[in-house]
Amino acid sequence: MTMHKIQDINWGIIGCGNVTELKSGPAFNKVEHSRLVAVMRRNASLAKDYARRHGVPKWYADADQLINDPEVNAVYIATPPDTHASYAIAAMHAGKPVYVEKPMARNYQECQEMIRVSKETGMPLFVAYYRRTLPAFLKVKELIDDGIIGQPLTAHIQLYKTANEKELPPEQHSWHVNPEIAGAGHFFDLASHQLDYLDFLFGPVIEVHGIAVNQAGYYKAEDTVSGTFRFGNGLVGTGSWCFVVPKGAEKDLIEITGTKGKILFSTFEQRDVQLITEKGTVNFNFQNPENISHNLISQVVDALRGKADCVSTGMTAARTSSVLEEMVKNYYHSNQNERNRLKGLCRDI
């Protein structure tokens, strides 16, 4: 694919919801050679309000109008995952590079189609795994690359969260636990950051196994996942995710152990990176940018201008989606088989 160069990036956002209010939206106007010129949301009054509050010149209630706006030369897609592929493909066919929220799509097949269109059209495709650019996570990578903990041996993820859904009727549940929209449950939304970051550290996963179940019954998606995975360098990873634990049992920890020490850090909480070796314990403290996607958006802009590479592309993000899907596939296949069995019983009655 030839390098696509744009001198000044005029962004349009499809889906100007909560994720764009602080995490990403304002950063498009803070990065040099970048500005936000248009936003879209299906609710016209909300799109207009967002544009007014953020000083965006144009707003739309139709995605095609934004995609075909001649002033917009790059598109950020911040909708739920069920429309990531369709909007990204439409934008790339319109000759516009795409920066899409994570997870990249509902499933690996949609990711592959997005990559195919990117290659076919020559339009770059980036995904919003911004932890690859945050200072604490870069420090962990530096410690590993410099051999401070020796040869990395294992990586262990633990993420336990309480269930907001417990107090809500099903009609008020967020799309994050609707597999038809999200691809799976909270696991896809949150574990994607963790597994993508390990891909950044150690390269592609070459073997993966998972068990996914629904223990609490608050929604149809899985609520508990356990997995094992292996990287090309031999490092073995394990993960445990549960989204229905009681208050007080929440946990957010990644522990990477090597032949000379270990590193402990959180994915979602603002905590110190902790290095433990035979010399003792050292804590590293970092401050994130005000708009947490700022550093990655800066990289995307530099890549589109032909000045640098970006660390989070469609190719890297698709690998993460493949691992996520593999971990939960038995849960969804078994549920589908049960639905098919019940349909058969109904026909026999």
C-alpha cells in the first residue's frame, strides 16, 4: 500500500458520543496540522449541541453526508462496534483514511474485510488502542526491552469489576453487553486494551485457548472469561476477567515476570508502575495527557502526513480481535447450538 500523504488533516467524527467528549474529540484540534471540521450523530439535536460546545463548524445527522463532505479528508469512527466496518469501508471507498474506535469491529471477519478494503483503496486504517502511546505503558516496554527483568517468562492479567447491570432492567443495559452490537460482552470492550498492549510488548499471539461463561445471568453476553495464550517469543500469558464481582473484590492488574524480576501495573486505574527485582522495589509515576487519546492521534496525523509510522494499525488491531474471538467462541457456539436444538424440538411438537 502506497503512503497516503495529507498536509493538513481535516477530521470528521462519526458518532460524537461520550467517548469523544474528553478522551479524543478535543485532541483533534490540539495536534499540529489537525483540526476537527465536522461531526455526525443520528440524533440531529445532539450533533448540533456537540458542534456548538466544541466549536466545530459543521454537523450532520447522516454519516454519508459527512463522509462525502469535500472538506473532510479523514474520518474518526466512534460509534458502537456493529457499524465500525460499514462506516470504515464507506469512508475508505470515498478516498478517506480512517481512525476507528476499539475494538476494531464485532469480529475478526469484519476486521479482515476492513483491511482488504484498506489495501484495495490505498487508504490507511488506524485503531484507537492509545495505551501503546501513554507514558506508563511506554515505561513498561522500556524496562522489558532494556532487559531489566531479564527474559520475560509470563504475563498474567486480572480484571474484576462490579456489574452496573445488576441494578438496571434489561432495557436500560448498555450496548456493551449486547453481542449483536458489541460482538460479545464487557470482555471485548475492556480486555481488548490489555491484550492489544501485550501484542505491542511481545508481538502476535500464536496460540490461544479460552473458557467463557455467564454466571450471574444479568444479560446474554458472557460475564466471566479465563484464557491462556502464547507469544512467538515463548512467553506464556494467562488472563482472568469477571464483570460481576461484589464491591471490594474489584481488581485491575497486569503482572509480567522475567528471569530477573517482575513489573506490576494497572490498565484502567491511574497507579504507579512497580518494578520488583533483587535490588528492591521502584515505583514510577506518570501523568496522562488531558485527552487520553492525544498521543496516538498525534501519531496518526504524523503518519497521514508521511512523517512517521503509527503503532496501532488495522493489522495490529485485527490480531487482538482474533484473540478475543477465540477466547469466547465456545460460549457463543454452544449457545447457538442450544438455540438450534430448541428450534428442532419446536418443529417436532
